Amino acid sequence: MPGLFDPIRIGSMEIKNRFVRSSTHEAMADENGRPGPALKKCYEKLARGEVGLIITGMAFVSQEGRSSVSGMLGIHHDGLIPQYRELVSHVHDHGAKIAMQITHAGRQTREETTGMKPVAPSAVYDRALLSKPREMTEEDIDRALGAYAQACGRVRESGFDAVQIQLGHGYLPNQFQSPFLNRRRDRWGGSLENRMRFIKELYGRCRRVVGDDYPILAKVSAEDSLRKGLKPDEGILMARKMGKMGFDSLEVSCGVYADGFSMIRGELPMDVFLEWAVYKNNMNRAMRFLMRRWGNRMFGVLPFTELFNLENTKAVKQAVDIPIMLVGGLRNPEDMERIIRNGDADLISLCRPLIAEPFFPKRIRENRRHPSKCISCNLCLTYLEWHPLRCYGGRRLNGHGSKRGTSTSSDFRCLSQAQDS
């Protein structure tokens, strides 16, 4: 039976163990999406910590598809390729494989970020970003699909070992999947087959660009918590269809931002969250007052529980014949070992535990098997508005510090333990 430190092959890519760094927004790129020097240090420590596969923070495929988060990576033009080649080479020198996650935000952005009104399958108001998108035309859809395909070509040209396409978490492909967000009556909406059409066309175009031998991975939401959103029965069926399409691996997650950030679970620190520019500039004082006191309840935030995606992942694993990654609520090494040994998933994908402890896999291999130090305070998420990714360990800052671009190297503590010894 396989163990956590047995190698595994995903298509043409071999990974030395079963540990994956799940795509995590680092806020370490400049305003043009170019990776900064801190990102190289971040990935080096993850590689030294014995993460087998590092998946980058999400990279936008076009200016139109850029998310409103600060410091987002871009893969929208060829001029970025040389710096990514250098980044990839650095990761390889330290013994890890690396994939880039690419995305189009669809409605999950704002006009101030992209310079144009957000687009989506249907014009459904986004309560997380306080904006309403424009319904996409056929030309909009074709342009988005083309941007994905071109981005995949750049990812391969940059030397990444694989590309991961973000198909979940409320980004554009997931918006087409959702019966709540996709209310179209043309060939792109309605039936399950029609709501899958965007992903099917997306995969086909990307595969034609990168060729048959290049690994194309996907991150999927098996469900969300929207009242009329994506439910597990449809989400798992859609995952089965993705496996048959030719995706080389699926990472099974859940949720969208508008359902209370259910992809992460655990209380949101509302006092910090409400200082984000989008809320400070677009929410009236009365609503801010209510949100500050009862925001987690009003927003539908779900409590943190361990292994919250396990049951859906097991169902997807039984439905497909490709390697499956489990993400969400993984804290205990004994659980991770059991999941791999039982065949419930093939790889363990970690986000917040690797922010708190980049050397977590190495510690486990050395038989120091106490649970992750991560306390799921979610400050690592909420402070990204002002600072690059780091662990705060539940400690709030006194104010939010300088704006992005003026931070010192001491801010770049996404890897708070340089060596876990």
C-alpha cells in the first residue's frame, strides 16, 4: 500500500512524495503580475521542506480576468516568461516540481481592478464583492477561452512541470457550472451538459496548445453552500466527466467567496476584513456596524472542521481513474497517512498548514508527527490586502502597516519558521 513518501506519477510528471502545496495567493507580484524576489524565497523554503509539488498562487490569463486581490501573478503576455523560467529553475534546483495555477476571475473582480465591467455567464449580483457583472456575449466567451489556451502555452514555455486550471471557487468556469450563477438559456446554460460546455471547450483548446504529454490538472469545487448552487450529486458527476475529458489530476475542494468563504472554513476576523478597500469604500456605516458584530453569521461563514472535503473526495476518487488530491482541513499526519493508505485520495494538498510550517512534510518524514501548528485564524487571508503572505498565529497587527510595494524584507514571513528544528 502506498505511503506519504512514496512517489507518484501524474501523466508525464513524477512527484517524489504525496505532498502538494495547494495554490495559495501570496501577494508577491508587482502591479503588472510579475513575480517578485520574495516569491523565489517562499518556494525555495517549501521545496526544502520537502513539498513534492508546489502549485503557484493563481495567475490571471488576461487583464479582463484579473482578480481584485493585491499582488496577483499574471501569465497574460510573453514578456513574463523569462522570469518564470528563472523561478522554475530555482525550484527544480531544490528538488521539487512546480505547476502554475491559471484563472479568469469572471464576476469575482471589480471594475477598479480590470478597467472594465466584470463579466460572467449571467448578471448575478456578487455579495462578496458588492458588484453586478455583465452577461457574457459569444465574443466574450471565445475571448476568455482563447486567453486560457494562450496562457497554457506560456506556462509550458516557462518550464513549469504542469498547469493547473482553477475550475472551482467561484471563478469563471465554476460560474458556468453553477445553476445559481448560470441562468442562460442558450447552449452555455440550462442542462448539466450545457453548463459543462465551457469546461469541455476550455480543456480542448488548452490540450491542443500544450500537446498530449503535458500534464493538465484542475482544481474543482464539488459543491458550494449557495441556496440554489452546485450540490454534491452534480459536482461529483461533473468531476467524473472531467476525468473522462483527459484532465490528468483533480484537486477536490468546495465553495465560492459569496457563500461565506466556505473553501477555507473557520471564523473570519471581521474587524480586519471590513478594512478591505472594497468594503470600506462601498459599504455604508450601518451595514459595516452590523457586519462588524454579526458578520460571520450574516455572511454564512461555516465553522472549521477537519477533513471537510473528505467525503466528496472519496466519491470523486471512486468515479475517476486519475490521481486525486484532497485539500481542506488537513492537520493531523495520522489522518493523512490513513487517507493515502486506504486509497481515499492519492495526494495530500495543503494550504494554511504550509503557511504556518513550510517544513511540515520534512517534520513528518522525520517522525515528528504532532498536528500542524496552524490554528485556522484566517489572518493570513485577511491581511493580504496590505502585506505579502505570512502566518500571524492569531496575533493581529497594530494597524495595517504600509501599502504594498513599500514593505521591507521583514514582512515576507510567509514561511515563519526558516527551519523547523
